[in-house]
Amino acid sequence: MGGLETMLVNIINEQIKEEKVSLIVINESFDKTLIKKIDSRIKVYYLHRHLKSKNIFPYLKLNFLLLKLAPTIIHCHAPRIGMILLPTFKKKMLWTIHDTNIDEKYFKYYSHYCSISKSVFNDVKRRIGIEAPIIYNGINVSDFKKKDKTSNRSNIFNIVQVSRLMHEKKGQHILVMAVKSLVDKGYNNIHVDFIGNGKSYEYLKVLINKYNLINYITLQGEKTNNWIAEHLCDYDLVCQPSLFEGFGLTVAEGMAAMVPVLVSANEGPLEIIENGKYGYCFKNGDIEDCSLKIEQIMNTDNTKLVYDAYKRVYNNFNIEETAKNYIKEYNRILKI
């Protein structure tokens, strides 16, 4: 259900237009709705590994399948995959690094790397000494319904945050407390939907109840990618209060839906909004600054901002460009 998985499906659906593409799904946990979106020309293989299983059979099956397929390039999107593949595959393996602060132990299993943003590039270069070419994550911009003046006729200012419920990274607790600050100031026309599931569900539920915010905040659970593409435009603000983030696809999605975005000041999301040119930002981890920025956005006409932000996403973070850039990188690798 995550942004990475959605993006992967979008990438291979583009790449199949030019190349032969196969997808190997290692774990048994996957979203059937997302699987149905995969182009019928793409061969999908399922290993049905149980989560946290130590059974060696799926790993043997994976390596045997790769030997049989004899791919020109093996593109990996999770760091641990390199640990379970035979050394003979190393020269043709490309790993896309999707976040900052990835454990350096994984790098030795790959020969080729890509960064999803300048912040990831800088982090890897500083810590590991590797310059991993930047290929920005992308979205299907045309999939997102656009917000207009009739999208939301309610007097409520509706905010949405879309991600795993993992407050230590995604910072949902900061947004909760920012809402408390606004309610204490007398703003009763505000509501936040958290979309997603995760280990912080109970923590956030307790926090919401503790501060009597049940009328202002709803834990909506997971929604399909189609639902998100259709309904982001129903909101007045997309807020991503992450404490650290390598990129931030939901920020780009909000911009594609022509909704104002508010992000914490860390490198990945800041890169998308070009340091505040195409969105708002607040001091990383600062509840009061988050509250003040929401208040500012509520009282500002953002018509030009969201239009300019949409153009930025269309020109820089479109999935067609992402897919083409990966194929260019594959070809560069093959010439080495």
C-alpha cells in the first residue's frame, strides 16, 4: 500500500512500453488492488515468503528464478535484498536508496546505486563516500483529481496526512499537538484525517483522547491509492510533519491535486517545495511553529501557489521521467 510500492508499479508500467520487465514479489503481504494495476504484459512472480520467516526456501527460490530469467538488470528497492542474492548477480544489481541514514552494512552487497533526492545523495556521499546518481521519485500526475473552489464547500478547514502511522519518523504527534494549540486558541473549524496504519495507532489514539481532540482528529486507517488520487482534492491542506524523510511522495501528490502543502524543514520534503517556493514549511519538530503555519495557511489565498506547485510536480516529478531516467541508468551501467 505504501508510496514506494505504488511508485514501483507506476515505473514498471511505463518501462514495459520500451523493455521487457518482470516483477518478483518476495513477501506474501501485498495489496491486490495495486497488483491489478500492473500492465498485463509484465510477468509477476510470487515467492509467498511469510513475514519474519527464517525459512531458507524462498531465498533459494528467488536465486533460482533469477538464474532462470537471466535478467540484464536486477533493480532492488529494499536494502536487504542484496544480502540474499548470489554474488554472481552483484554486477547487474541496482539499488535505489529510498531514505537517509540507511545502515552502511548494506552497501557492500551492491555495485550500483541511485538516490531519490539530493538529501539522500548527500547523506550517502558523506557517510559512505559513494556518489549515487539522483533519479527523483515520480507519480502519475494525471491520476490526481484537481482541487477547485467547489471541491470543499464546508466551513471546516480539512487537513490530511498520508503515511504509515510511525510517529518517531513521520511526526504525527506533532500535528496532533499543533491542532490542540489551534483549538486552545479558539479554532473550532479544523479537522485532521490521518490516513494509514502502523505501530503508532494506539499511541496516537491515546494522545487524541487525552487532549479531547476526538471531534477534531480521525484515524481513518488505510485507503486505496485510487481513493487517495480521487479525494486528496477534498482537503484544504496536506501536512507532512516527518522528523526525517528522504523524499516525500505524499507531498508531491498533494501538489498534483493542487492542494497547499506544509512540511517539516528536513531536506527531502524541502527539496520538493524548493525551500518554501512551492509550499509551506515549519521548524522540524516544532509544534508551535507548525500551529502558526497552519493558521497562516488558513488565512491566505493560495491560488497562485498551488498552480505553480502543480507545474513544478508535472515538470519534475512525473513518473514518465522517472521511468525513462532509470532506463538511461541501466544503459549506463551496461557500458561499464
